[in-house]
Amino acid sequence: MKRVQKQLSISAFTQIKRNKTDNPTSENVSIDQANLSELPSISNNDTDNHNIALTPNSNNSMSNDSDKTLTAGENDIGNYVHNLEIDDLKKEELLKTPWVPHSTPCVLFAREKGGKGGHQQLGALVSKEYAKWKNALQDFQLHASTSYHKLCVEKSDSFLKVNKGRSKNITEQLSIERSRQIEQNRNILLSVIKTIILCSMQEIALRGSNDFGNVMNINSFNDGNFRALLRFRVDSGDTILEEHLKNGPKNSLYTSPRIQNEIISICGDIIKSKIIQRVNAAECFSVLADETTDIGRIEQMSVCLRYYDQGDKKIREDFLEFTPAVDLTGKGLATLIKSSLQNNGINCQFLVDQGYDGASAMSGYLHGAQEYIKKDFPMALYVHCSAHSLNLALANASSLPTIRNCISTIQTVGTFFRSSAQRSEVLRISIIETLPQARHSTLVALCETRWVYKHESVLRFKELYPAIIVALEKLESSINKETAQKSCQLLSSIKDAKFVIPLIIIENIFSYTLTLCKQLQTINADLVEACNHVDDVLAILDEMRENNNKHFSDMFSVAALMMNKNKKEIDFPRFANRQTQRNNVPANSSEEYYKLNIFLPFLDHITIQLSDRFQKHKFLIKSLQKIIPSKCIHSTSEEMNDCVQFYSQILTEPTVFKAEFSIWKSKWLKEESRPNTAIEGLDNCNILLFPNIWKLLQVLATIPMSTATPERTFSSLKRLKTYLRNSTGETRLNGLALMSIHREINVDPEEVLSRFAKQSRRMMLL
């Protein structure tokens, strides 16, 4: 029998079946569209062996053209049973233009097992053909009520919405939720990071006596400034942080000391990386180092770097780190300095100078640290701290008995007033009553290490001398026995001519060296300028020595006036032929005696000490300073041959230096105003036209003048590591010190957070 393939609608198909089963109802059965939403491809061999295929766009009637062969529709869902290797576009087409019935979500979206926890077996209408048409309506309704059919309908609806752009797929929705969670977590961590940065820059201790438990609980004990500031942020309206601290996971609050240390370390690394980047870019630097013992009895070495910043066109002296020093021999200290530089990624081939104090372990020419470093890096010349040299010069010059006793008395009087609040108040009132126009109301401690204070303490004492006399006279009648006795002794000492005249002499000499001392401790200055300033001071002292009669006469008149106010006279000391404890040069008057025995010896000592102490500095820059514009016009290139050969490793083209120097000299011969320092020369030097000249000027500007910068870091160390925080670890200490000292370097909390998030964390941050 000839097989004829016909197209039938679902309603027509069910009508045929009803007729074959002698169903008296001849009208078409209307099947609810919802019940037919999951009808698969249907084929059935009837008694006439007709192969019936249901195709889309049926016209609800059988075709009368029995000779025309009809093929199954391309969108017949039956073609895709057990074959879902199709793309999303085809799925959309099957859902939008299927055969009647119009939707087939179960075939496309049902799993191998359906509803009720995924244990229901999928069969007819989903994974295999449907042949039992006797119970079709009941089966259709039963299928439409299954949970997996409803889930597939939802999936199909969602799929169509996503493809039409009216909704986001699950991946995008998860991505959005993840992004939202990451943003919230980052906002929480930013609050924590900003609080830590604030405490660090303001040198505020983070931890308290107890810092455990819920941060939001206000305890009777001190749980630290960090936790208190977090509560302050919450009170100020940080709702995200509040929710986190109240309801966040206890194992990922990120407020523990360990997390604090990590964040502090990251902040320090950011600052340090910026410094190292500038140093390596300069390709020329000096190392400064000094050591001290902190409150925890750990010998800390402060390592600093001096270099020329081409971006800001100025000299910088930047603190790098504190590092514990165990081996205090020259070799041990040299190894420590080299390790500190190399471990931080600094190219030591550009190390051109070393700046330390005069201790033998650092400055020794046989076994000092500078000698061991010079063996590895030959260009790294040692420079003795200029400020320390000046301090030693003044100290040695003050070894004369009368000068030494005067300075000691000044120190004793200052200690006497500072050791008691009552005495300090008496002095303050006396200054107001006696010297109402005075600029100061206290005395300055005479400190051996803070060199400026030695000058200022003497000058301050001379300024407040009348008020000090009045204050001591008041304290002589104090009911406190110790105060009364010491007041009487000190009053007698400072009224004596042997104190007053040396005080006037020291005050005059120190007034000239004070500006030199301050200038030697500045950063944006070079050694040439310092040596020039020393020469200027020596010229003034030579002039005072040459005209000693006039200068000392003026000083003696001031001293006589002060003695008259104290109702005292300047006595002529007794002369003894065999006197050995004091100067005993014969004189005809008291003025001549003090001039010959105090003024001239002290002046000669100062001059000799300054000349000797700074002779090495002048020798160091003897040839190198000829490159400065104001001095190059009087120099020749041959005078710099040794210098060029010594620094040939860092010069661009040493062979063309002679021609370059000739052009440089010719340039400044035409100018009336010429720079006098290396830094000024750098500002007026074109690196493209004079590359070798520019590099030598950079070397000259990089030579350190003093170790004042490491000394300043010790002040920060004392504030960071106190007796309450003497167990601070080195990691936290360096991070805190870098943020405290380098306030001008910005630490971006976002950058800190990005580095913090690179490690695996319980909280999603990336």
C-alpha cells in the first residue's frame, strides 16, 4: 500500500482518532494551548499504514493532494530528541516558530530526571514519542501539571527574555551580585585602611592594653585608638562599616593586629618603592647612616639616601629604613648597610659618597665601614659629617678652663630651673617683669648632640641674663632648703667676672658660627657652599684677630656694664709665677689680662679647629668644584683629568670631556652672573649639550654635608617606640616610620587595597 505523508493539526489528528474509536462526537476537540505546550514530534502508523507527521503552520485540514510528498518541518521538535547539540539561535527559533503546539520547553530544557527533587523519570512528550492517544487529554493535562514542565516553561520564558535583551542571563546576574559584594567589601576595607593611615601619619598608637572582642562594644579598658576611630567612623555615618562590624563574620572582620601589620607594611612598601624609583632614576646617590639605641635596647641603624631629584630639581635626603645592628664592628656595619641597599633593589653601582660621623667603626681608614664599602664600590668616598665637625671644633676650642667652666655653669643653671615647676614659674615671672620685650620666656637645654642648641643656649642665656639674676635672688629666700642653697651658689657664680667676660666672648663667637651650624644641617645645599661659608666665617675670625684691641674693647665694655648692674667690679686676677691651673700671661690691666688669657686663645683655638676639621672637605672637592660656573672660568680641563678618570664609570662620554669643558667655560665667560654652587649649576646646565658636565655637577651636589637627616629620624623613633610600645616589631616600626617621616608622599588607600587583595582572602576583594 502506498505510503502517503500528510500534514495534520493537533486538533484534526485527535478528531481522526476519535472517529476510528467510534466516538460519536464528530466536532473537533479543542485542546487548551497550555496543555499542549510540551507536545513532541508525533508519528503513528494507523491501520491504513499512513505515516502522519505533524508540522508547523497546519491548516486544520488534511491535504487532498495525495500524490504530493510532504516532508517533516525543520522545526519539528521530534528531530531534536536526544540531540541537543544546537546553538542558542536555533533554540530560540524552535521556541518562537514551532509546529503546533507552538512551545516545546521540556525537550530543550528538561534534565534526564524531572521534578520532585529530580527523581521523576522523563518519558513520553519529552524524551520519546507519544503513542497512546486514547488517554491523550488526560496525559497532556498531567504533563502540564508536573513540576519539571513548569520549571522548563520558566526557563524558556527566561531564555527568550535574555535573548530579547529584556533580562540578564544567570552568569551576568551572578557577576552583578559578585561585583556588588566586592564593592561593598572594598568600601569596608577602605575605612579600615584610612584609619590606619591616619594613626600612622599622626604617630598615634594603634593598639591599646586590650584590643579583642566586638569592636562596637565600648569597654571599661582602653582597646586602642584604632578601634576607637572605627567606632567614630560608624558614629559619623559609615553605615557599611557599621553593618560589617556588627554582623560580619568573626573570622574576617579585618581589624586584628596581624591585618594592621600587613596594611602598615604595604603602606611602607608603597612609600619605599617611590623613593627607590627616584634614586635609581637619578643614577647617582650617597648613603647616610647613623645608629642609636631605642627604648627596647635594640641598636637601630638609620639608613638614608641623598640624591638629586630631576623632576623637582632639588636635592633630597630620604629615610629608607631602620635596621637592627648586632655586629658593631666596621665590617659588620658595612655589611648591614650594603644589605639594606641591595635588598631594597637599589643599584649600588651609582653609589658615589658615604656620610657618617667620626666614630672609628664608621670612619676608620683600615677597618672602618667606609673602607669596606669603598672596596666594593670605589667611587663611594667617605665624607665626615660637617655639622659634627663643627661641633667637635667648638668643643675642642671650648676646652680652655675658663670657657669650659662658663659653658658648664650655663648648663647647670638651665637644669636648675627646668627641674622644678616652681623655679620655672619664678623665672617666667621675672622675665616678664625685668624684660617685658623679651622674645623668649625659657632657657634652652645645652645638648651635645643637637648642635644648634649649643649655640642657642648660650645666646638665650645672654639675652635673659638680667631676669636670671632676679629669679635666683628670689629663690634665695625659698623655704625649700635645697633650692635656696643652689640659688645662692649659682648666683655667686654668674655674677663673677670670670663668668661674665667668657659669656660675652662665647656669645660673640657663637653668633657667627650659629648661621654656619644651621646651614650645615640643611638638605638643599652642597658641600661647596658649606666650605665657602666656613671660609667666610674664618675670614671674620681672622679680621677679629687682627683687630683684637677694638673688638675686645667693645666686649669688655658690655661686660663692665653688666657687672655694674650687679654692683660688682671686674677684678684684676692675682699673678703667680708658678701658676699652672689657669692662664697666667702678665698684663697691665684687667682688660688686657682677659684679652690675652681668654679672648685671643679661644679665638685661635676656634680658627685652628675650623681650618683643620674642614681641610678634608676642601680637599675632597678641590678638583670637582672647578666645574662650577663661577670657578670654571679660572680653570682648565687638564686640572680635572684625575676627577674625570675617577668618575669615568658613570660619565656618558669621558673622551669628549675636554671639548665639552671648553664650550662650558666659553659659555660662562660671556655671562656676568654665574652660579656659585653645584645645585645652581645644575639648574643652568643643559643635559643634552653638556652630559658629562651635568653628571659631575650632580655628583658634587650629591656629596653629603652632614648626617642631620639620620639624627632627625631618631626623634621620630623616640615618638614611635616609647616605653608603652617598646615591643613594636621591625616590620610595623619601619612602616610607621616611613609614613610619619615622609608625609609629603601620598599613600593612596585604593592602591593599598589593591595590593592587599592580591593574596587569597576570606572576603571577596577582586
